[in-house]
Amino acid sequence: MHEWALAEAVIVAARQEAKKQNIKQITKVQVKIGELQQIDLDVFKFALENIQKIYDDLPLDENIIDLEVESNILKCKVCGKEWELQDLTHLKEDESEAIHFIPETAHAFMRCPGCGTPDFEIVKGRGVWIQSIEGVL
């Protein structure tokens, strides 16, 4: 599952940023998750909890990681219609899984519900990123 790889990337990035800012103890990490990633939050939280134990030089308690899911918005480049992934009911399980691993594949499986073109942009709701880090200097 790529939730584990993403969880490790979050922990490594948080630790690196904390070191750059001379933070001795991290007190809060706010992580945003784009809805288009379709991450299983329970698996992601479990991965965060277990992976953080590997890194003991900068304490990072999984309870200080705040996860927030950013809803997705897709916009047609042809007709301008905006929609969300959940508005599409025709996606098969394997297509949804492909989008889960590589969101850019959405263009291969999705079409604008207004005009039918695959020419759309992902306005928001893609990716995983650290919004902010707080800590004790």
C-alpha cells in the first residue's frame, strides 16, 4: 500500500523541516491530504504510528499529527464545468485504484460530465503535503 510510503515521507519531511528550524521537539504537524489520492486514513494513521517509532533522534508522537482531507475540484478546459470525483458513478474498481496510486491517470478514465472531454484540470484535492509544523526550540 502506498499509504506506508506516504506516511514515511511525511515523517521524514517533518523531521527535516524541524531540524532546519532548530526545533528540538515537534508539538504539532498539520498534514493535508488531497481527496483525489483516496488514501485510507486508518491505514495512513497506523503507518504514521509505526514508522515514527523508527526515528528516535527527534521525538514525533503520532497524536500530534493532524490530518485534514482537502476536497477535490476538477474543471473542464473545454466547457468550464466543475465537478468532483464522487460525482462520477461509472468508475470501475480498478480504474479508481489506478487514480488512487497515480492521480494523473484520472484523465485516462474520467470525462467531463458536461461535454465528455478528457481535457480537464485538477484544481484542488491532489497530493499529500505538510501544511505546518510547530515545536519547541
